[in-house]
Amino acid sequence: MANMTGIRLALVRQKYRPDGGAERFVARALQALQAQQLDLNVITREWQGERNPDWHLHLCNPPKWGRISRERGFAAAARALWQRERFDLVQSHERIAGCDIYRAGDGVHRRWLQQRARILPAWRGSMLMASRYHRYVMAAERAMYEDPALRAVICNAEMIKQEIIADFGLPEENIHVIYNAIDSDRFMPGDAAERAAQRARVGIPAAAHTLIFVGSGFERKGLAAALQALSRTDSYLLVIGQDKARSRYEALANSLGCGARVRFLGVQKETLPWYQAADGLLLPTLYDPFPNVILEALACGLPVITSTTCGGAEFIRRGHNGYVCDALDIPALTAAIAALAASPQAQRLSDNARDTILPHSPARLSAQLVGLYQGLLGHV
């Protein structure tokens, strides 16, 4: 592999939040790329996470008066900054026209709105599509894909690649599926004593079949459907994440009769012990390109129940390491939970889950990204 010393790469992300999936990709990509001796730059409004002295941070925080002003202002300021700095490559994680590479970590905005409309009354679904903010985002997305400066798109799922081809007509060879990395030495199955102790802390019986739901923004991640399906079983559920409407979901669990089997634990800085306390991941998300939590759960040996509109479903084989259902198909979700709970081969499912992600290492992510950058810069 050719040396990339001195190549100035800029990554653009409006706001870094340590518990965000896209932000964790940025951090992991930066860590993976550090060994390549690139000159690493981050353009952001606000970086809340760990600071590495080898990364050059460019704070870009123009005034904002609302959602459209926030998006438009950051896009203009970030573009002006990267044009002034004349970076060799600009990889944006935001929909900003003029970047060299776009990482489509949030998927296709119109596809998300279509899925969200499924759970709304018809009049609210129409309002969603007519919203000034959503029309701005869709227009910005189209402008970015149509800008001749765009040379490559990184997707973290084949599902998103196909949506981009269908909706924007990009050539297939310009779209690169690069799955997120997982540190499988850190995320791994726990031992029985730790598992029992963690369960005891939140009053879950040691032998009870227990699933975990991880994700902030409960509507998008499908918590309502998860609770409805759970209520028809005897399984327990650990809910990790935050939502302004948390009390509404607690009330829903109680009204469904499963409140005593659900633990709302909020955002946890350290999710590993909770994965290790569970028997499987339940994430019937309405629309999600490829949530990192699926990789983390698989690495911890947890079979996964997820939805057809989740890119992570590409890793799941029915009955081998989990189940895939429509996000709103409560009978199918219920059957999947029951199948996991009743499986006589729980250890085999766990082993299969972990084996699925072992190839997806930070070293592989680094090699794929550097290979892409070298191809774009002619360093091959």
C-alpha cells in the first residue's frame, strides 16, 4: 500500500456526540487512519468527545435561528472553510454540496420520511413531506448528489447503495459499501457471574430470557413495536437510550401489561455490561442504514431481531444468528422473540452471531478507506 504521509483529509460532521452512531464512525475512522500518517482534520460545530492531539479540529459554529438556518449556515461555513484550507480530500458526513466524498450514514432522507409516515395519521404524513425543513434537507441532498465535485459515496449497507442508485441515478461504481468496524476484543461475551450480577442490579431473574434495545430516539428505533411484541411473551427487556417522550413509552409498557418486565436505563456510557447481561438484541427500527449497536450486539454473541428497513439485516440469517421482520409486523416480531427464547441451541446462535462480525475489524476499515482515498488521489 502506497504511503499517504502528508495527505490532508478533512472529515465534516456538524456535531460530535459520543453516543451517536455516525460520530462513533468518525472517531473509529480517525483512529484507524492515524497509522497511515495522514494529516487528519475535523470540521465541526461542536466536538464533545475525546480529543486527540494529532487531529486538527476546525470549529465552525455560525449563528443559527432554527433548523433550516442551522443546516444552511453550517453547510456554507464548512464549505468556505474547506475551500480556504484547500484540503486534498473532503469527506462529509452531512449533506453539503461540493464535498469529494459523502458518507451516507443517515441514509436517504425521503426513504426515512416514507417509513415514518407509516406510523402517523395520513394528514400528518402529508404534512411531513410538505415540511419546509424536510424539503430543505431533500433539496440539499439532491444538490450534493448532482454536484460534479462529488467523486465517491460511502455507504454502510447495500440497502442504502441501492436506494441512492434508484433515487439519484448515481453510477454503481461511484458507491462503495464499507461496513462499520467493531473492536471484537473489547465487545465480547461476558462470563456467567458478571451476567448474573448485572441482572441482579436491575431485578431481573438470572434465568429469565432477556433482550436488549439500544438506541436514542425511540420512535425511529421502533420501541413501540418492540414493547407490543414483548408483551405477548414472557421475556424481559433492557432499554438503553434516551427520548423526550420516555414517560409515554413507560406508560405504554404498563398499559400492555409488560411494564414489570421492562427496565428503562437511560443513556449508559458503558453499554458492554448490559449487552453481556442479555440474550439477544431487539431493534425493529423504522429506518436505519446500519446501527453500530447491531455490530456490538453480535460481537457480544447476541442473536439479533431487526427489521427489513435496517441495513444491519444484511448480516442476519434467519434462525442462524437472528431474525428479520417488517418493523411493524407485531406477530412476526413476537414469533422471533419466542423462537429465540425457546431455542435449544442458544450457544450455537451466540457463536454464530459473534462469528458474523469477526472479519469487520478496524484494520479492515482502515484498509478499505485508504484504498478508496488512494484511488481518488491516484496513489495506487
